[in-house]
Amino acid sequence: MKRESTIPEDLFVTHGKEVEEIFRRAVRQELLKRKKLGYSIATWKDGKVVVLKPEEIPVSEDDKEPNTKEVE
């Protein structure tokens, strides 16, 4: 007999801060990786798609918080 697990409806409400922090760290790691490897990224700015060169990616290795305001 297989036991089904259930996910509470309020899971993301209850743990929203933790989930947001995990996503922020993941985005920062990916931006750093792309910058180091010399890859461009596509982002949205003023209603248009913009491609940023690696040196334009707004993230620094020193930052504790991701600087992703322009890359949302």
C-alpha cells in the first residue's frame, strides 16, 4: 500500500521568507556563474528585452545580498 504525502495549502505562506531567500541565493549563484564564464544574460528593462554582457551583469562576488534589481 502506497502512502501519499500531502502538502499543506499554506506551505508557501508559512515559509515564504525562507523560500524567497533560497531563490535569491540561487539567482545570485547563477548570475555569478554566467559572469565568470563570460556568458551574456537576457533581462527585461523598460518593457523591452535587453541582453547584458558579462561585465554588465549587476552582481559582485563580494555582495552578501544579490543586486538583482535590474535583472528581475
